[in-house]
Amino acid sequence: LTEKFFMLPSTRRVTGTLVLAVFTAVLSSFQFGYDIGVINAPQQVIITHYRHVLGVSLDDRIAINNYALNSTEELPTSLGDPTPVSWAEEETMTSASLITMFWSLSVSSFAVGGMIASFFGGLLGDKLGRIKALLVANILSLVGALLMGFSKLGPSHILIISGRGISGLYCGLISGLIPMYIGEIAPTTLRGAIGALHQLAIVTGILISQIVGLDFILGNHELWHILLGLSAVPAILQCLLLFFCPESPRYLYIKLDEEAKAKKSLKRLRGSDDITKDITEMRKEREEASNEKKVSIIQLFTNASYRQPILVALMLHAAQQFSGINGIFYYSTSIFQTAGISQPVYATIGVGAVNTVFTAVSVFLVEKAGRRSLFLIGMSGMFVCAIFMSVGLVLLSKFPWMNYVSMTAIFLFVSFFEIGPGPIPWFMVAEFFSQGPRPAALAIAAFSNWTGNFIIALCFQYIADFCGPYFQKPKENPLRKSQQSSERRGVQLKRQKLL
């Protein structure tokens, strides 16, 4: 690495200022990943708290009804009278449906915020500059983190859904801002590798959220709200470091026409007074931009020269999301639990670790193997792994060892994703378009990505509940099952009263 990055000419030199600027920028990407993964590990803890807040009186009625059914004094006169049982089951189903709805909204409101804000990242960056735009965006991050951090003190479901939505607004803004800023400060020969650091920081954030979400750290009944609000820490750190980072030379030269400031910024980033090549490249880009009118989103689809690249960009982002990867990131703990893994949280951490390792590998592969090849290899591998994952879950009741097949398939699924489909769509859009249509293209591509994210986040739990019977072991004796269910509800009621 030293020989590759430091012993070559200035066009490939990595300076301390460049490292600081990239590290500071990808703190936003880290927050993005943290917000994606933080809701996964404490799922059951938060759902239990939702039941406590929303369904105590309902659970009391169910418990009383179950007590009446099992009491020798209140036995029904006829075994054929199903009314009390039906009433209890109906109440239980209503309660479960309400909790599922609020839980799905807690997960998916993050993507709703991202969908809305994805249109404004480029606009905010052009209006305020990249550095000031990130400072303003961090206000949203802090507000969202505070709402979630204090959610245990108020109506938890409302504060969590609101906080997740505001955090989504922040992540929607930075999903356009960070690739733009990193691409503009990186040397041309390292732009792909440095651009992939955005995805590396995202998966690192996911991994850290899974580790601190362990029940003996923060993912327990006492500290889960602190876990949700912990994203305020990288937000505060980034706000402090941004004051030491140079503004994008391209923004200064092309947008503001401030050549002196652009040269000063370039000298800091390159660590050399020889910036002729960069200035020549930016001058050419500015001339092209002056001759090219700003392109609207509608023109991207109506103009023949833009139609093919925008369709390819949209398909890249849609394929990334509808591959189902965020179903793994949001719900991997419950998936592993369904697969019969005794410690699903640790398996989820394993997924995060594999995710991070293979993203780091993609940083070095992306400039050598080519974007198209890596994307196709990754998607093909995910296709095969998804088949084995599903077959393993379906056959689990017949062959217990199938849980290892499913778990291995999930690990490989994530590995193939990070080889290509994970990082490539984010910087490929900027490479497809010149300065004129680039802001509109980035906005519509980010919106496509967030829309897919929202659909997966909202619908996955319902799909999992619908498909659950196909992944379960054979049913037990119904009388025994009813008795165990009543016992569980009684224990649960006592636990909720203790909370």
C-alpha cells in the first residue's frame, strides 16, 4: 500500500489533508450505516416496550380471559362453545397487528425521510457549498438522535418513528452530498477506490451498531434508547472536523469561479504546488458546463442522449435494493432465529463483519476488475445464494442441518453484494453524466434507491409473517400449544408490569 499510494507521482499521492477530508466526510456515511443497522438487534426489546406502552390494558383483558378459560370455577358449559377463545384470539391478533404496524413504521420511516431529502442533497451542496451543506445537514442528524435518545420518556413509538424519519432526511441529503464531495477532492486515478469508501463506511456503521446492540452492552431493556440516540456522537465529531477540511476545488472553480481559492484548496489536498493537471481538467469541465444547459429530471427521460444512461442508473439502484439486501440488514436477527440459530444476534454480527471485509476488498478491486464485471458477478452470486437460503428455510423442518445451509447462504449473499452491487451504483451515476445533467441524475437515482429501501423496510415484516408457516416446524398438539400460549401470556404480563 505504501508503494502504491505514497511512492508514486503527485497524481496518486495521499496527503494528510486528503485523509482528514475523506475521513470527515465518511463519518456521515458511518451514521447512515449505523441508522440502518441499529434497529436490528434490539428488535424484540423495542417490540416488548411497544406492547407495554400500547397494549397493557388489552393484555390484561386477554390474561383475565385466559384465566377464566383455565379456571375450574369458570369452565365453559359446552366444549363446542368457541366464543371466549375466539374473542381472545381476535384480541391477540388485533394487538399483534398493531405492534407489527408500528414496528414496520419504525423501520421504514427512515427510508421515507431519505426519499424526500434525496432530491435536495445536490441543490443544498450547490447553494451553500459542500462543507456548509454538511454542517446544516448535521442539525437533522442531531434532532433525530435526540428524539430517539429520549424516546423511553415519552410515547416511544411516536418519538422513534419521528426520530427515524428525521434521521432519514439527513441520510437522504448526505447520500448525494458525500459521493459528490469525495469524488471532487479525490485524485482522478484514485477516484473509484476513494469513492468506494462511502460504502465501506456505511457497512462499518452497520457492524458497529450490531456490536453495541448486544444485550449486555446497550441492546437491553434499560439502555436501548441510548443505543438509538448514539448516532449523535459521529455527528458532533464531524461538525468539529469540518472546520479543518478544505472546500471542494471543483465547487470553488466551476460553480463560484474563484480560481485562487480553488488553487489553494488543491495545494492542500495534493501536498504539492504542481496542480496544473487538476486545473486544466477543471477548466475543461467548466467550459463544457458553460456550453451545457442545466438539465431537468423530465429532460433526462425525453432527451435521447440522456435516456439510456438514466435508465441504466435507475436499474442499478433498483437492482441494489430489490436484491433484498436491506431485508438482511434490517431483519437478519429474526431471519437467523427462524433458521434455528441459537444465538441469532451473534450471527448478525458475523454478517456485519463479512460485509465490512468484502467492502474493503471491493475498494481494491473496483479499479482493476471494472465496474460492469463486478456488478454482474455480484448479482449472479446473490441470485444463487437467495435460492439456497430459501430452500434451506423451507426444508428446515425435515432436515435440521439445513439451518447451516441458510446461514452460509446469507453470509455469501452479503459477500457478493459488497463485491459490486453495493458500492458501484453510488459513484457510477456521477461518471455517467457531465456537469449539466449530473445534479438531476443524482437526485432521481437516489430517489430510486430510497424508494426501494422504503418498500423493503415496510413490507418485509408482513411478507415474513405471511411466509412464516412454510418455515416452521410441524405443529404441536393444539391443546398443549394453547396451554403453553396461556402460560407465556401470563409470564409476559408479569414482565410488563415489572417494566
